[in-house]
Amino acid sequence: MSAYTKPASRLKVVTGIAAAALALLAGPAQAEFPDKPIRFVVPFAAGSATDQLARAIGQAITVDAKVTVVVDNKPGANGFIAASDVAKASPDGYTVLISTNTTHAANEHLFKKLPYDPVKDYVPVTALGRGGQIMVVNPQLPVSNVGEFIALARKEPGKLSFGSGSSSSRIAGELFQQMAHVQLLHVPYKSNPLAITDLLGNQIQMMITDTATGLPQVKSGKLKALGVSGKTRSPLAPNVPTIDEAGVKGYEMSYWFAAYAPAKTPQPVVDKLNALMVKAARSETAANFYRSTGTDVFTSTPAELAKFQAQESAKWGRIIKAANIQPE
């Protein structure tokens, strides 16, 4: 080889070395999100409305983005277990909390201390839906409407019990007590489906639960519906009056679903999650969940969810204070 190298050849060698050095410094090319399974963490048991929603959204994302979504149910402790799990997860977009007003609006007013911060520990992704609840009783209870239930409860103060497996369900029952001027015994559960099981066995007498959990039992004849908690009747149960119509004037209680990622999740990843989930919520794949449960499709930007959550937290705080519920 000649000791002499032409200037053009030297330039090519230097350029090649520089490019190789830059490639080494840059490291491996970053894959586009998402390129591996996403885990949806749900604070309630399989079969709950939140679980059904998570599976519907997950399936829609799988169909659209060709990425697997795994639903991980972590029920119990009023959502503490699931919320804490996600708060501590890696902020990479692959762990998402599919939750409700329980963990992100009510708990901070129901408990003196939380193992997570509903604002600081998460990045809002999108709202996913909202809906009303249904008041159901065991058929063995000798009542056929809300008025008769109130009369029986007043006749035997503290004897009739109501179950709840979420803050929405609990506060709905507490608000009913306050507005109907009755005294009931509250029995807490890890999730609404577990409370429904005891209601079917007549171990508790009543609960106000999400329509997705309660209505199938009503339609099968295993439970009796007395009223719905919204402003208007549910199209899925048009013959069931609102609790307001049935005599408890001004009564209304609804719930909502939303998705949250761990704090410090990069904004581009949050934006991608938002786009995937909003599209999924409005897809035909997820439509059956919304139609069959009477849940309204309700999506948002991350900023809109943050504002909505703040408003809802203030509202739930007022309701809990008015119901004279002391933080545990």
C-alpha cells in the first residue's frame, strides 16, 4: 500500500470514522411506542364495570395497534393496591391504571392518609366513560319500590344492610340514607361483584351498584330493581324509575372511568396512549360494552382530564362532608 493517500480518500475515511462514532454515542435506535404488551391495572375484581371497560378498550387497541393488552386485576383496599402499583411502576407507558372516581376523586376525602397521591403520582391520559347506578334488593325482601324500602328501613332502624365495593357504590348508599332519612348498616367489599354475591345470598339486603354489575342480575330475575341513580331513566331499564322519581327528591349519583400513567411518563408517550385509547373508546370493538352497560362514551385530552378530576374531587368532597362520613 502506498504511504501516500489522496485527499479525497482521506476525507472518506475520516467521514466514515465520524459516522461510526456518532452511531456508538447514539446507541441503539429507539423503537416506536408501543412495541410490547401494555398492562392495564384495574382496582376492582374481574366482572366489575371497570374490568369490563378495561377489557373492551384493551381488545380495541389490540385490533387497531396490533399490540397485546394484559388486564391485571388488583382489587381491595378501596383501590389502594392497584393505585400504588401503578404509582411505583416504570414511567414508560406500558403500565396504565384504568380507574374511577374512587381512586382519583373520593378516596382523598374518605381516608386520612393515602399510600399514593392522586395528582402528583400520575399523568392523566384520558377520560373513558361515565354512567349511572341501579338500586337493587334481594327478592326475599318484602318491598317492591323505593317508598316501601324506606318505610321498612324506618320501621327497623339499622337492621337492613347495604353493601358496596367502590366509593361510587358506598357514597350512593350513604347519600340515600341521608336524603331518605333512614339508618342502614354499611358492609364494605373489595369490589361490587363480591357484594352482589352476598346480596344474592341475602346476607345483605340492598346495594346501589353500577349498571354493568347489577342489571344482568335483574334481567335474570335474581335481584329486584327499585330505582336508578341518574337524572333520567336508563334506556336499558326504561321501566325502572329514577330514585328521584320514586320519592327521594333531588337524588343523583353517577360515576366515571379514566386512564392514568405513572408520573414522569414522557409526554410523547402520553400523547400516543391518549390517541390509542380515545380511538379505542369510540371504536366498534368497544361499542358493545358502552351499549350493554348504559355507559356514555366520554373521552378527553390529558389536560381536560386533569381539570375534570380537580372539579370532581371538590364535588365528591362536598357530598362526603354532607353525608357526615368521617375519614378513616
